[in-house]
Amino acid sequence: MDLGLKDKRFLIGGGSRGLGNAIAQVLVDEGAHVLLMSRDGASLEKAAADIGPAASWVAVDIASPGAVETLQTAVDDKLGGLDGMLINAGGPPPGEVLGVTDEQWAQSFELLIGGPIRILRALTPKIEGEGSVLFITSSSVRQPIPNLDTSNVLRPGVAAMAKVLARELGPKIRVNSLAPGRFDTDRVRTLDKGRAEAQGITVEQQVAQMNKQIPLGRYGEPMEMGRIGAFLLSPAASYLSGISVQADGAMVTAIP
Ligand SMILES: NC(=O)c1ccc[n+]([C@@H]2O[C@H](COP(=O)([O-])OP(=O)(O)OC[C@H]3O[C@@H](n4cnc5c(N)ncnc54)[C@H](OP(=O)(O)O)[C@@H]3O)[C@@H](O)[C@H]2O)c1
């Protein structure tokens, strides 16, 4: 199947590592150009070099109001236009509803909702033809994750925003979201370390416990997400909009 990605141009949030980086890699393998966006310039430079000449980068904090101007200039200068965006960054902090501070709640909102709205407002007008926007959310949009209440509360709002935007930006722009379960990335390794410490067990024991809750018996590899994300962003997914795809090895027990 031809995904129709040749010479298409994408802004890729969280592009320096993990799930965003894997989606960027597959897009480039399929002939697209990507502009990687995250905070640390040195990691971005390395990630872009690893992906190859079709990758460029811009260092911004997605939660910062100043990000928009930098991104507009970078999209014009480095991509010369836009066909789609992956809205993605790091996850919000762990904790329970009443234990998370007001400041952490406000920062989590800016990371997951406020920053993405500003970026979409500024950049969707740059999509001239048919385009697509993809949000990375979490399995928490269907089933709360213990001790990750910033995600449990705010991610369902992101999924709702994607659904509403599919109506508001259609028919020109398709909008979908992609809800990962457990993929082997820095983010999940950090969370697993905290969970293992809290229970007084090793990280390996924590991972083994989790694997028992995943019918496919293992964490996903980032490139498995890369292929799904690249497909959803591609013209080959031309009649998919307003959906949330669960990529979790059947971990979530709720009926889809
Ligand atoms: N991996 C999973 O199984 C899983 C499961 C559920 C949900 N998720 C969610 O999926 C998203 C991606 O996860 P991941 O596992 O790929 O995470 P990751 O490996 O930690 O990568 C996060 C990426 O986002 C960038 N980033 C972090 N904060 C940012 C900010 N404020 N502004 C711009 N860029 C930022 C990071 O680079 P810098 O630090 O240099 O900015 C990095 O490129 C996260 O929101 C995560 O919560 C992942």
C-alpha cells in the first residue's frame, strides 16, 4: 500500500525520542519531511541527524506561550508549508488528585491542552491542501491509571478536543488521537522506576507484573507506534477522522 507520504511535511511534537521520534522515522522512511519539536536542542540535533536529511528541528517548550512565534518561523523556513502535525510532548507528573499541587495542575493543563490549542490556532492555517492532525493521548482516556491523575483527568479532555476539532476543522483537516498503553520509552521507564520503588520491588518485577495485565504479554516497541501514527497522519487514512485508536496490546479492559 502506498501511504501517499512522498514530500508531505509534518511538524512532530516530542520528536527527539520515544513515540514521536518513531512516528517521525516512519514518515521519513515513507518519503515525508519532518520538523522535530521538543525542548532540548542537543537531543534534537542528534535525533535529526539519525533520521537523515529529511529531518530538521526546532527547540521549544510546547507549554510556553512564546513557542508559537518560533514554530511559525521554523515551519516557514524549514518545511516551507505544512501537511500535518503530531501534537505530542512529555507526560504530566504522577500523583493523586488532591496531592498534585495547584501549580502542577496548571502546568499540566498548559502541557496537554493550553499549548496545543495555541499551536493549532497558529499553524492549521498553514495547511493549504488536505491535512491531518494527530494527538498522542494515553490509555487513561478509557481507564484511569493508578497514581497518574493529571493524565486521568486531563487526557480525556484532549480526546474530546480531538473529537470536536474533527468537526470544526473538517472537511479539510482530519483530526484523530492515538492512545498508547505501555510502550518501552524513557517516560514509561521513569514511571516504572517510581512504581517499583513505591512497592519495594525491582523494576524487572514491576515490568513482569504489568506484562501479566497485557494480553499480548509485553510492552510495545516505539516503532510499532511509529507505523500506526504514520498511517493515521497519511493520506492513506483519508476517511478516518474523529477516532481514538487504542494501541495497548489489549491492556484496557473496557469495550471499545
Ligand atoms: N510510552 C507509553 O507507553 C505511553 C503511555 C501512555 C501515554 N504516553 C504519552 O505519550 C507521550 C509521549 O510519550 P513517550 O513515551 O514518547 O515520552 P518520552 O520518551 O519521555 O518523550 C517525550 C518527548 O517529548 C518531549 N517533551 C517533553 N516535554 C516537552 C515540552 N514541555 N515541550 C516540548 N517537548 C517536550 C521530550 O523532549 P525534551 O524533554 O527534550 O523536551 C521528548 O522528545 C507522553 O505524553 C506520554 O505521557 C506514553
